[in-house]
Amino acid sequence: MAVPLRRAAVTATVVVLAALSLASCGLGVQPTVATFEIDGGEHYKIELATPELIEHAKRLLAGESLAAVPNGVVVHGDSGVNAPWSWHIAPESLGFSNLTTEECDGTPQHVEDGIVTSDSFCPWSARVIAVEGPDS
């Protein structure tokens, strides 16, 4: 009787480890992402890291009058959810403002080309056009 129980325990352990391995390979839960459009038609995406940011983006998408300028720290060399760009906004740094400095305004292409030299990106003309993911 001990051998079948041991096999069951080993099998259960293997199943749990396989599930954890798949989750760490990016096959687990996907983030909720907001897509923004800038005047001129360029798009970029930001991962929404908190329920409050998800709710804020949904309310902007619904047309509510709220702080609407996305502002966050640019991480170069890794697109994250922001493909095809070679950079993304650090999700934990994202906030929405009514007013920001001119140094961080621009387009996604300006960030890509190094024209926006600020550590942050805050495109004044950005508007939420989609919120997608498990919490959308």
C-alpha cells in the first residue's frame, strides 16, 4: 500500500512543478494592458499594474473626464507589452496627470529615436483606445 501512495505523491509533485514551470515561461496569467493612441496615429501599450490603474483606464475609455496624460518611466531595450517598440513604461511608475512638463511629451517614435530625452514619457495627446486582459 505504501508504494502506490508514494507514486501518487511523486506524480502530484511532478504535476505541480510542471504547472509552475509553464507559468514561469509566460504561459500563465497575462497582464491587463491599456493601448494609447497619439495624435498622428501612433500607438503604444502600458501594463496596468494595479486595480486602481485598470479602473482609471476603463473610465477614460468610457469618456469620463479624469486626469488623462499617462506618465511613467521609460525602460529601454525591452519592449515588454509594448511591441513593436524597443522600450516600455515601467508598470509600477505609471500615473495619470492633468499637467506635465514638456520634456516628456512626444510620440512613441520620439522615444524610440531618443528625441524624448527625459527618463519619463508623458504624451499630452495620448488617449486610451483599448483596455485588454483578464481584468478588462
